[in-house]
Amino acid sequence: MPGSFPAAYPLAQPLSPATSRLRAEFGDSAASHPSQYRIECVSEVTAGHNVMGIRETSAKHEEGGMVTVDDLMAFLNDFMGDVGDNDPHMANGLQVRGRQEVETLATGVSASLRLFEEAVARNADALLVHHGMNLPPGMLLDTIFTQRLRFLLEHDLSLIAYHYLLDSHPEIGHNVQIIKGLGAQPTEPYGEGGWGWYGEFETPVALDQLLAECEQLLGQVRASYPFGPLQVHRLVALSGKGAPGHAEMEGLIRDKVDLYITGEPHEWNRELFREAGISFFAGGHYNTEKLGVLALGEVIRDRFDVEVEFLDLPNET
Ligand SMILES: [Fe+2]
Ligand SMILES: [Fe+2]
């Protein structure tokens, strides 16, 4: 169904290394109650990101249904990694500071007044999104920005945004989640800045089957151009507005990419992909960018004893 998500959303892989290691080391009950175990970030770095692991594996969790916004941000800034100069669009991290204690964290794809109102209606203390506040160039606080900021400040609601870092993250990022959700292994970051990922299937998978699985995973495939090999070995995922232009096609041909998955198609994509002999699926900007938010919400729920609720506000993109 367009825009809706299954209640029991099937995450691509075990939710995090922490959860899978809990299961391996302490059994299913530990993995089902991870908040009773202490999970710390270790400094293992993959593709520029810190990847979470377990340092003190058996200590009881110290938090009791609440976390301070400073502790949450210390964890998230470490876990999500360093944005560097990769995101000219918006700040990644705590964009607006609200109340100090976070008992309920709402999550969503895109900041808007409507999403903020939904968060306040659920008594959320903080809201985590992929598309945060686009500060207008030159820090001009225009009408829409001012309305949104006023609402956040009036309700003491923190706004946390991970834009580039949620596209590129090697564990919970949208693109890695798409690749793992289809049963492939992410192999290396794709594109300038590494916003997307390459993935490979150990054994090639039929294109028809991948289309059906993509529809299941993303809720829709709004454009599908089946111009590549019938058996897919290598794919690229670049969520949201990640459809390529002419300049990117040569690299996809050179790298023997069989299938390209993105959110929004460009007008010129069908003929470019036909001529390149590569297949193309566009699953929608919104739907391809829910996955990382959902996966990061699970990581936070595992790490801190807080309520995490995803606010689904689908749109036609
Ligand atoms: Fe994105
Ligand atoms: Fe996006």
C-alpha cells in the first residue's frame, strides 16, 4: 500500500551488531531485552563511521526510562560518525535544543510543522528526522523556517537531524538497509562523498524477484526500467533524490552495475538506462528514506530505555 509500512517491518539484518552480538553471547533473551545490558560504542571505523559494538557486555543498564539530550547526542554523534564537508544542505546533529530529559523520542523522515504537531501530540521530548531544518543561505530566517523554529521553541521540543550521515551510514543507513533488505551485501560507498552504496549478491538473483522484493520492502516501486541482465549480481542504492544524470552513467557501466535503486526518477532516466543496459527502480523519495530512520530508532531503543515512535507522514514523492 503506498505510503504505509507493515506493522512488523522486516529490518534487513539483525538490527545492529550490538543486538546480534547479544544474541550470540547471551542468547535470545538478552537480544530481546537489550536494555538490560550495557552497550558502549567502540572505535571501530567503517567507511568513516564509528560502528557500535559491546564494551561491557553484562553490566545492567543504568538509565531508567529516560536519557538526557546530552547523553543521547554524545552517543549519536559517536555512532553516526563525522559529517565532514559532505553535507552542504543542512547541519547533521542536534539542530534545535529542547528540554533536557528525553523519555519519548519521535522519529520521522522530514521536518514539517505537521510532523512537529504529531510529535507534541504524543508527548515526545525530542524528534529525530532525516530531512531537518534547511537553514536558508546567509542565515536569513524566512517565513517557513521561523514558523517551524517558533513551534519547536514554544514546545521545548529538540530537533535532531542526520541527513548525509543517514544516507551514508554503513550499518543503519537507508542505502545499506535497502541492499541488505534485498539479501545482498553492501561492499563499498558509491558516488562522490559516498552518499550511496554498492552491493553484491553472493549468488545472482532474478530481476523479477528483486522487483517484487523491492515493492515489499519499500511499499512501492513507482518506476521500473528492466533494461539490465535478467540475473542481478551487482547493484547500487542511492536513496531519495539520488537518480543519476548522464555524467554518472559511464561509471555505472564501467563498474558492471546491473541494477540501480533510488527514490525519485528524473525525466531522462529511462532512456539513459535503456542505452546503458542497466535496470532502474525508483521506490519513492519518502519510502527509500524511512529505512535508516527506522533502523536508527531501533538502535536508540536498544541503547536507551526510552520510547521510540516512528511518525509515518507519507507523501507522493
Ligand atoms: Fe537522503
Ligand atoms: Fe532526501
